[in-house]
Amino acid sequence: MPTDPELLRIANDSGFPFQIAIQHTVAAQSTTHGWKVRHAEHAWSNSADGQSGFIDLALSDRNSCASIVIECKRVRNATWLFFNSSGTANPRRHSKSWVSHYRGGCMNMFGWHEVPVDPPSPEAQFCAVRGQSTNDKNTFLERVSGELISSTEALALEERDFRHENQESFRFYFNAIVTTASLKFAEFTAADLSTVEGTLSDANFQDVPFLRVRKQFSMRPANLTPADWLRHDDPDYRRENTVFVINANYLNEFLSQFDIPNGSFRTLGL
């Protein structure tokens, strides 16, 4: 049967073939990296902020302990340029994860917590995309990430009681964007910055297979406590979250290296 070019164009414009391709890629390498697709096109609703939609993919590790909620973004001939205020691409391990911990007949943790994870990767605060307006206060990445984080919360709420009543249960939820975009990280020094022109005079641009972005993606109010203020130099720390951004060609490599070290449990006081 001959291919209908118009119908093929409609299918490709939808972005769904990319999502399906990622699903097949994960499944094909499941025995190698230990992750499986638990949900695809999973409906969600978060009453805390009124958002709803469909999770593209939710992956679960072999122990059903860690989940990665994935938003698939197919873009054409695009480069996403990342950088941070320090101008360095030093690998970081810390991240923000939703933690559900059940023990002794009650939930001891049920919310966002600091969970250092491997593999280390550069951490960015900013993402520049060609054509993005300098006056756009809510960028493409921030809009996508804000909804992604809300969907992760919704899934954690949905699965809150999916456990054996008489056993201790850990569950970690992470946020990730998988994209066809080329990922670049800009390194620079303070001397490269101009307060007159508001520009960079020079930078070292390097390819990265994946990285983590950390900032306040959610516009939902989160009141600080005295403990938050005393514990961290930055009082906005509590509202920050982490989103992993992964080039699709390196997704299986990322999954193979992903690990929650034993030290992370000590960080949580467990």
C-alpha cells in the first residue's frame, strides 16, 4: 500500500511518533538498564494547582523504588543552550525528588526532598532557545517543567497507598525531559560579562548528553519556615526543583548510570 504523504505529515507533526520511539527504546534495552515503562499517556490531575493532562511516559526501576516521569519534546534542528550564574559546568549530584516513605503504619515522608543521585552532570539555571523573546518571563522550558513537576506530584499522590501495609516502603519520583534538541552548556568568567551591553564577550560552548536544571519552576506559593531560612543561605531554596534534560540518543546511557547512592538515605535521615 503506497504511503499517503499528507497523512504521514500529520502523524509526524503531532510528535507522537517520537514519544512512541522513546517507549520502544526503553523497552528494548530494559534488561540492560533495568527500567521499564509503567505508564504511557497516563491521565493525571493535580488539585493543588488545578493542572491536568497526560504523562507521556513514567518509568520504574527494577525494584519499583524509583520512578522517572518523562515529557517527550521533539524539536527540529534546535539547540538548547544552558548556563548558570557561576559560569561553570562542574558536575553536581544533588537533586530534588518526591519521596514517599512509609514505615510503622504511617507516611514519614511525603513531599519534595533533597536526594543526591548519580550520574553527576552540569547544573543549569537558564536555558536559551533561538527565537525566544528576552521579555518572556515564563520561558518554554519553564512552562514545560512546571507542568511536568505538577504531573509528578499527581502520580505520587495517586500511588501513595500502592504498597504492602506491613512493610517499609520507599518510593522516589524524578522529573525528566527527553528531547531531540542538541544540548549545549556555556562556560564563562565574570570578565566575559558586560553590564553596559548586557552580553557575553566570550564563552566556551560544550556538548552535553544530559544535565539537570534547578530553579523555581512552580508558581504555586510555598511559604518558608524559620527552619528553611536557617538551614540554607538562599531562602528560596525550598521552592526550587530539579528537572533532568536528556538528549534522546543518550537516554539509555542515562538510565544505565542512574543510581540513588546509599548516602542519599543518610541525607534524608533514614
